[in-house]
Amino acid sequence: MLEKILKGGKLEKKIIANIKNYLNILYSAMECLKNVFITKDIERAHCIDNLEREADLLRREIVSTIYEGAFLPYIRPNISTFIEIVEKAFDALKTCAFEFRYLNKEFFEKIKDEVIKIAEINLEMCEILIKAFQCLIEENNLRERNLAIRICEKKIDEIKQDLTQKIRQREIVNFWEGKNISEFIEALVKISDLIEDASDYLYILDISLR
């Protein structure tokens, strides 16, 4: 039944292929952000804008194909919500890259290890999400993938505590510096929150289809 619902027709197959590409672009954008942190090359951050534009075209195509009549009516909102959550992850990536351009480089050196570690875990979570979506299509159990993402999210929460301590020790020069640091960290950790939300939604979708 699940295979028939998800793989049934031409429109469904088109959406599934586009979602796979959409998630792969998210992975590439996260990898790009990690490399920006490692190299401290601000110019590399433009790759995220390019990937986000590519992803936005795919997202529009996915949504329009759903409106053409792909999937049964009760499944369409679930697929759309999943895509919306992933779109928010792209937004958080863009915000993070933007704020990094204005981050005090001396301060970044003090938090670099934690930031790169979070970026690496975000990348790992995205890879697991891609595998979770594949499990949904292949009718495999998503529970282990969902659990793995939750474990990763807890690791990021722990690192965030260390980051918060370092930030509190810094004397903020002005409002804009404080805003810059706050929004950078918030966007960085929000990525993992959104991936966890997307994973939970896949799991709920999987259960509802059985």
C-alpha cells in the first residue's frame, strides 16, 4: 500500500526525485558553510546563496506538482509541511553565513572549535535525514534514523552551553556586535532543530501511512 501511494504515478515519482535533490542541495549548502568556517574565507559563503536559489526552484516545482494532483489529498499537506521545514533550514543557513561575514574574527577564533563541531554535526544530521527519506520510500523502519538525529541534537545542545559560557565572558562593544553574535549562534543551532523537526515529521508520516 505504501509503495503504491508513494511511487504510484508519474507525478509522484517526479516529486520524490525532486525531494531527494532538494535534500542533497541542503547537504551541499551545509558542507559549504562548514568549509567557510574552516577556511575563514568569506567569499566562499556565496556558494550558499547559489545553492539556495537552486533549491528554491526545486521547492516551487515540488509544490506546483503537488497542486497538479500528485498523491492522495490527505498526504499532500504532510509532504508540503516537510518541504516547508527544510526550507526554513535553508533560511537559517543563509542567516548564519550572512552574520559570519560581520563576526569579529578575533572572537571567532575563540569559538571556532565549537562552531566547526556544530557544523559537522549538522552535516551528519542532514545525511541521516536523507537516509530517513529513502527509508520512507523503501518502507524501511525510520525509528533508528529518527533516534540518531535526536542523539546528534543533544550533542549540539551540550556544545551550545559551552559556547554560551564563552560568549558571556566577552565584553560586548555595542548593540550591533551583540546582535551579530546572537543571531549567528541562534541560526547555527537552529539548523539542527529544524532537521530534527523534519525527521520527526517523516516519522509521523511513515506511521500514518501504515
